[in-house]
Amino acid sequence: MSEELQFNHKSVLLDETIEGLNIKDDGIYVDGTLGGGGHSFEIAKKLKSGRLIGIDQDPDAIKAAEVRLESYKDRVDIVKSNYENIGEILKSKNIDGVDGILLDLGVSSYQLDTPSRGFSYMSDAPLDMRMDTESERTAYDIVNGYTEQELFRIIRDYGEDRFAKNIAKHIVQKRSEKSIETTFELNEIIRASIPAKVRETGGHPSKRTFQAIRIELNRELEVLENSLNTMIDLLNDKGRLCIITFHSLEDRIVKSAFNTAEKPCICPPGFPVCVCGKKSKGKHLTKKAIIPTDEELLTNPRSKSSKLRIFEKQISS
């Protein structure tokens, strides 16, 4: 279809990420969230005898990236999968270690701006929100199938919405009359669940609930948390893992994992020497996360909440 050729996702923190990867022209790199290929294009440009593995679960992204990276196809392999399968993907290609891994988390501009995908509360569309359009479960199944308690939990935990209990209650009440099928139907329910005074000052009332449902449906935090140690272990000496996050839940997981990998000792603070035997895997290079410049914020408003963290593998001799 024509839409995939217009995969207009402006890569966030592009220069900072490419610099953070510290690319070697003969290195092996993985872009675990390929999207339209913006970051990958810049990585591939710097390679000579090196190799880039691009991974994405969105078929539209794969098609767009294939077009974008056509001139570098001799050094790029594109795989339709979730980055949680990075270990198996690299093993299938007889790759034991890599020199850099990139994740640009969250939803792409293309996904938000394509109404039929159902990610945006600004367009009326079926409740979808699948990053992998070939998977069966959609946002409809969560909104109409989860118990009130389950809805409350995800809206509270993943949306960090203080009106989560009321929103969950109203969803369950409304769907008892008829199934909730579209984004605008859900918008109206959320709107009615939030006090008018808050609606006037607190941004779009649906933002947090839509985020929560999307995260739950696509298992975003679970996949991230379960993949970080594997990705660090796959790095060669001096290899780097660069991760761009877009909300505090993601950033907290990344920061914690990087700090633990750097200082893994679990001995009580009073112990004079370490007896647990856990060794550092490297260094968390960004104790203070890298954020967009004022210039980038002006040209790409969607970069507003982005943060980049970098971990460097250091194998002690």
C-alpha cells in the first residue's frame, strides 16, 4: 500500500544516538526497533565491512525500511520479529556478539498518524493499537474483556492516571450496554470519568488511558525488562547499548538495569569486602539521561519527553 512509503517518523535524538553507539566501520550493530529506518540509515552509512541487523514487528515499518535502506542492502539484514527474540535472531545468523544495539521505544509518528491503526485518541477508528498487525489480540479485547480490577490496574500502573478507578468503572458500565468499538467511544467514556475542572487544565483526558492500553496490549514494559540483560550480555567488549525512552516507566526500568549491570554487588552495605561474587558488566555512561536540544524540540515536538541512556560493556581482563 502507499502509506508505508510515507512512514514519516522523524528520528529522535539522532545525532546523540549515533555518537553514543561509537560506530566502527567493521562492527556488527542491531536496531531492535527499526521503524522507518531513520537511525539505521545513519548507522549503515558509517559501515564498510560491517553489518546491521534491523528488527521490527510492524509489517508497514519493514516495508518502509526496505525502501529507505535499499542503497545499503549489501550490509543490512531486516527481520520481522520482536526485539525480545534478539538472541535467537543473532544465533540464526551465526553471530555471537555485537558492537552496538539501539532501541527507540514507544509508538512511531507513522503509527500515531495512521488513523486506522487506532493508536491516537485524536482520530476516530476501531480500537486496534497493535504494533504487530498480524497478531490477533487488539485493544478492543482489553477494553471489552478485562475485568474492572484489571482495567484499574493497567490504567493506574501504566497510565499513572489518578482517575484510574473511575475510568475502569465507567468502561465496565458502558460496555454492559454495548461493546466499545472505537477510539472516540472510549474517549467519551474517559471524558465522563474525569472532573470538568481537571479536563480544562490537564491536557487530553484520554492520553494516559490510551498509553496504558497500548503498553498492556504490546507487552512493552515486560519485553523491555526481560530483554535488557540479554542485550548487555550480547555486547562485545566496548560495545554499547543505546535506549531512547518516552516516559518515566520505561526510563526507570532502563536506568535500574544499567546501574545494576554496572554495580551488581548484593552484599549488605556493612560487609568490608564483596563475597557475593557478582562482577560488573560495564559502565552506565549516562547517569544523567541525554535529552533533546532546544532546536530539536522546536523542529520535532514529539521528542519532548524522550531520554537517551547508554551502557558500555567492559570485559575485565
